[in-house]
Amino acid sequence: MSYILEADPAAADMLRATLGMGWRIVGTMELLRRHLTSDTEAHTVVIGANVEQDDVFALAQSLRLTRPDLGVILLRRSIETALLTQALRAGIREVIGERDLSGIRDAAHRSATIAHALHEQAHLAADGNATPLGRLVTVFAAKGGCGKTTLATNLAAALADGGRREVCLVDLDLAFGDVAIALQLFPTHTIADAVPLSDNLDETGMVGLITPHSPGLFTLVAPLEPGMAETIPVKTIVAVLHLLKRMFPYVIVDTPPAFTDHVLAAFDASDVLALIATLDVPALKNLKLTLETLDLLNYPREKWRVLLNRADSKVGLSLADVENTLRVPISAQIPSSRDVPASVNRGVPLVLDAPGHAVSSAIRDFGLRHVVGTAERSPAIHRHPRTDGRGMFRRKAKT
């Protein structure tokens, strides 16, 4: 049972008709609190536009400590930026216009999905089966056009495996991220909304920023406006990634083609560095420089995994040529196919659209071998993650 708090009978009946079965209407905040004290199975509270805002914030702040799995959805007649900021700080999961009936229904569905995931995580912890920290994979290429986002989205979907595992995909290309459009998502919040919360960011606040995609797959997308990238400090990224590793068994990070401080923060938090190249000289040159830079900055080689995308292209370069040039083994070869851009244009990861496809099989095999199948974590980087925003060349290189 979940709850609708609305004193106006007509408005309450409309909400129940929108949300369907399994919803109970209560007319006062006091009555709602009494129900929630005894009903531990409730996953969502939808609060009508007629309820006093301060009372809603007080309820949400209390629930984020006592019931972090319970989602609070606030309905308002008008929505302003200041309201959204206050709501996020209070722990309200979503703010929706009272006339946006489809938006209300979708928000309730997202809340139920997140609540289920949190319940599963709690049960694992109670059974002693929870992993202290999830595994984080950063997907990187120093040259654009190598297929980073396509690999990241498909790898995340393959690991989720229809709900068998829980995966969070983070778009760290803060200026020009494509995860949302590649998955046809219409997010309410982005990673930029973590900035005002970063000093007090907890699981309840993070849940409000996440956009579910499919069973087991959740996303934290990049800002919708390129200019927002400059407003996101490195310390926020450090806090976000650390928290996501506590919340999810697997975190996949898509990145821009540059060694920014945000990307280096992701490298610091990574268990696997998935480094991508294609069979062309500029891409291989940039990958070689990437490997040299990672070596210079003392990122353990045990974490490196080199993937060759479009590996069957007939361009006069062989796998042996690539390995001799890079002096590292190739962990995976992803074949080329016209079905890949077609799936991107449809907004459906190929591993979901055609699980038996050769590209899907190669990506799934990489995930199972190098992400899921790694029994022990790679050696830790013996330095503190950078949060001060200084450039990478100020880092101490190994001697």
C-alpha cells in the first residue's frame, strides 16, 4: 500500500484514478504519519498541491533518516528553481505539476522501482552477502568517435542483465554527454543537481537524482546545458562516485575525450579502466599517449583493459600490429556492424535489442570476464583522490 495525501476529495479521487490500485487516500499529515509508522511496505507518498510546503519538507527530512526507501513525490501548481532546490535538500524524490497526470504516474513507477532496488540491497546486507563497495568501470578514449558512449551504455545494460544485477551508468561528459539521448531518457534531474547537496549527499538525496532505464539499469545523466559543466566542482564528482559505489554493485562511467580533473577523479575511483581505440593511426596514437600518461600518473596496469572497437575493419592494420604498438594485450575485440548506429538511433542498446548479435556477445563477454569475473580488486592507488581542481600535471609522477 502507498499513500496519497490530499484533503480535497475531488483531487484525491483524480490522483487515485491516475495511479491505479494499491493507493490509500489520507486527508491529514498527522494521519499519514500514523499510517507510515505501522506500514513498512509502503514505497511512495504522493502529496497533493493543497498541502502546506513547509509541512511536506519536514516530513521528507524525517523520512530520509527513518525510511530512506520511501519516495516522496510533491505536486505543485507551479514549479520554480528555488522550490526544486529546497525539495532536493529536504529529500523529496520528485516535484511534478499537479496537472501532469502522466508525469505523476511515471514518477510513482520510478519510485516503486527504486524502492524495490533498495529493499533488495537491504536484504542482501541483512544476509551478510552485500559487497562493501561496488566495482566502478570508467570507459575512456582520448579521441572522439571511438564509440565510448555506445560501449558504456551497452556494457551497463549487459551487466544489468534484465534485473539480475543493479548497475548505475554515470555520464561524466558534463558539457556534451549523450547518455540521455542514446537511451531516450527524459530526466527530471541531472548530476548538476548534486552540487547543492554535495556536502550532505546521502542515499536518499542520490535516489532523487537517478533516472531508471530498464530492470536493473539506472542512470545519472549529464547536465542538459553545456554551460552547467563549469559549475560542477571536482569534489562533487568524488562524493557522487563514492556514494554510488556504496549503493550499486556496478557503476559504469562514460567520459569525455580529455584528461579533465573530473575524469581523473573517476580514474581514482575506478576498479577497471576500459580504454578504447579503433583501427586507425590517430586513435592508436592517442591510446598510446593515454597509456603512457596513466603509467606516468601511477595508475596500476592491473586495472587497464584495452578494447578494440570495430576490430574487423579491413584497413591494413592487424591485431598483432596494435599489440606491438601499444605493448599491452587487447582484452576485447568488438566487431563492426551497421546495426550499432541503427540501435543508437532507435535509443535502445543493442544488447537489449539483439542479445545474440556478435557485438552484443563481445560486450557481454567483456563484462563477464573483466568486470563481474574478477575475484579480487586491483591494488589500490596509494594517494588521496584529488578534490582541489588543480590540473593533472601537478600530480606526483612515479619515479
